[in-house]
Amino acid sequence: MKRNAVEYYLSLNYKVELYPDDGAFVAEIPDLPGCITQGDSMEEAISSINEAKILWLETAIDRGITIPEPRQLDGYSGKFLLRMPKSLHARLAGQATDEGVSLNQYVVSLLSGKAVLRGRL
């Protein structure tokens, strides 16, 4: 029964937030309170959050805690057009290259981090 429940929740599309923090990266699943981890790189943080999610779900099931399903984001495509100065574009692209990630992934991590600090996510 527990295994089926864990598998069910793992099949759902929970949003993962990723943001830089003191030279490392933090990953968390806001819909699963306290499901948070970090890694030295974005890739390590993503890998760690997947492990943390399994442990979080197993613990919640063992303790009889109600597990929330992912919030729906209907009405949002996840895309918008952004214009910026060429110098900023070049600086961000260079930083993304230094981190070994795409420019898109890097900018999302920066925006996520700022939004978390402001308490908006």
C-alpha cells in the first residue's frame, strides 16, 4: 500500500524551485513543506531534491500526514518575452557558461532566488 501511494505521488508534477545560495544551489518543492535540499551545482541540487521527495513522501505516509497534490498553474504558459541591454545579456550568458547551464536555466534560477528572498514563492 505504501509503495503504491509513493508511486502515485511521484507520478504527479510537483514544481521544483531552484536558486543560488552562498556558492551552492538550493532546490525545494513548495507544495511539500520542508522538502528542501542543496547541492554544489544545479545538477546536484536537482538530483538531491528527487531523493528528498521520495523520503518526504515515505515519511508523510508513515506518519499519516496529508500529502497535498501539486497546485495547478492553469493560465500560465511559463514563457514571456524579456528585453534587456546587450551588456546584461552578455554578462548573464557568460555567467551561465561558467555554471555549465543554459542561459534560460540560469536566469530562471536567479529569478527564483530573488522571488524566494522576497517571500513571493
